[in-house]
Amino acid sequence: MRFVYLDYAATTPVEPEVVEAMRPYFTEKFGNPSSVYTLGQEIRAAVDQSRRVVADFLGAKSKEILFTSCATESINSAIKGVAEAKGREGGRLKLINGQPPHIITSAFEHHAVLHTCQHLQRLGFEVTYLPVNSDGIIKACDVESAIKEQTILVAIMYVNNEIGTIQPISEISKAVKEKNKNVVFFTDAVQGAGYLDCQVDSLGVDMLALAGHKIYAPKGIGVLYVRSRTPWIPQQDGGGQEYRSRAGTENVPYIIGLAKAVELLKKDQEELGKKITQLRDKLVDGVLRNVPNSHLNGSRENRVPNIASFSIEGVEGESVLLMLDRQGIYVSTGSACSSGTLEPSHVLTALGLSPETAHGSLRFSLGRHTSPEDMDYVLEVLPPIIQRLREMSPTKQI
């Protein structure tokens, strides 16, 4: 039986070169980078070099790069830090012209954004959740129209983690700044980093989050970019690490691994994108042709190379997932963070899909080690699984 891993949007394998780069920092290069003696300062130099690698990838200054434990921490820190800096005073909500501070996001952000915004709502902040169109795109004009005098933050993701659609971040950021230059603009760039331009000046963002385990580095390392002079209060207190912006002894091996993964990505990003686009298109064409009443979720053109999400009528996505699992094919019914819940995907319902249709979703996400033979195997195995499940369904047949 073949082993076909198609859940790269959930996590990626750590590349061997990344493991080798990390290995010495678990053993002989184990010093604390805050120590003043030679061993500690050698480690500090390695961390600083890693920071420069990440800063170069983002077109940022080294001092604007903070290493975190994951993208969820980066997102929480970004949103809550801006909310505290601009929306609270003396421990209380700071009214702006008599109105509560206002945050704008979209209805289909990652839960790390949505739940953070909901937390701030409970503290008295006003939050606008913008709709998306049926293609899964947020319109810059909708963001601009939602901005108020008391708006302090806009948080719009670069790439949707479930359906892979790319948001016009540079267009949105331009509209935001033209309407109110004091609004902080943040983007979750986790799913875009592997394939898209993440230069912060091109995107026009003030803050940005990344995760190592989406780009072949380990789980447990993330990045928060904070543009200089952005109103923001650090959310983790203690020591003076990360320019006094994120206390805690640095996870040195994982920082080294992240930098190595970024170096590898910069070498083959364009070539990898072209390869995976061809494989994804083969998958999309094959599924739509061979599985009746299947639909691609989101824009066909305006998406990252590696993600294809389908709604398949007449089946439960989880049943399909389990039957694919028995054939050695690993996919998702949505984001990995939401697996195990019985609720329909908030991303798919935001597109206008019914809960019943959303429950029949499958997300295939390709990666560096995906092959044409993998696509052939999926297209061989998937159609009969769908047919079998439909035949077993007690409801009207498709």
C-alpha cells in the first residue's frame, strides 16, 4: 500500500538539512544565549544570525523579528498587544470619542484570530467580522468601508488555511492606510510563507505571523514581525529576551532550524511553486471530472499552489477521510486545529455553503515530497470510495 501524505497545510516533515543544522545545539552547543561567557555568546551569535536570515526573508530589520513558540502565540501577542496599547488606559477600556476601540477582521480567519477577537469583545472592544465572497476573497473596499474613527486594528489573513485563497493584502493595506494611517494592519501569513512574497513593505503590513512547522522546520517555533514604532505592548513578561518583547529563554535549536528552513525555501520557492501547481491542477481536474457533484471551494485561480478543498455532495467528509486513511492517503476535512469537532467549518459556511454541504468537505494540501504518482493513486482510490459511501447513505442518492 502506498503512503501518500496530503496534509502539508496541517504540518510538514522536518527536512534532513534542518535536523542536521539543529543537532549540535542540543548537545555541545547547549549554552544559554543570555550568558556572558564565551559559550553563551557563541550561541547568541547563532541566534542573531538566524534572526538576520528571517529578517531578510521578510525584508525587515533584525530588531523587528521576534521568535515565539508558534503562530498562535504570535497572533495572540499581536492582536492583544495592539489592543492593550491603543484600546486600554489605566487598566480600563479607552473610549475614542465616546466609542469603544474597534477591530476589523474577517469571518473566516483562523480560530487563533477569531477567538482572540472574541476575547476582546468580552472586554468591551467592538469587532467587525467582514464577509467574504463566494470565491473566498475579502474585498479591499469592504475593509475600507468598515473603518471608523475609533478603529485601531485590522487583521486579515494572507492565505486561508482551509481553502487556500489568497487575499489582496497589499491592496487592503493601502486602502486601510489611506482611510486612517493610524490603524495597525496585521496579517497571518502562515499558509503563504512557503509560496508567496512575504516582504513586509510590499504587503504594507505593520505586523505579521509565521510558523516554522508549515515550512519544513519543527513544531514549536514561530515568528512575530513588529514594524518599528508600532503601538504594541508585549504580552509575555519576565526577562529581557527578544529585545525585551518576549520574555523566556530562547528555543535555540528550533530557532536555528527555522533559519535553515527559510534558507532552503529561498532557494527553491519559485521552482517548488510551479511543480506543486501542476500537481494540484491535475488533482483538481481529476476530482471534478471523476467524482460527480464535487465542487472546488474558493477561487480556482487566486489560490496558493498547494491547497485544494472540495465539497462532495452526498457524503460525510470524515467518512471519506477514514476510508482514504485505510488506503494510506492522509488528508483533512478542514483545518487541523478544528478536527474532532462536529461543527461545520466556519470557513465554508462563510462562503455560503450549507452546513450539510460543508460536512462533505475534504482538504488536500500538497508539499515538497508530493509526486505525480501520488496524484494518480488518489484519483484511482477516491472515486470508488465516494460511490460506495453514497450507496450506503440512507438519504436520496446523488
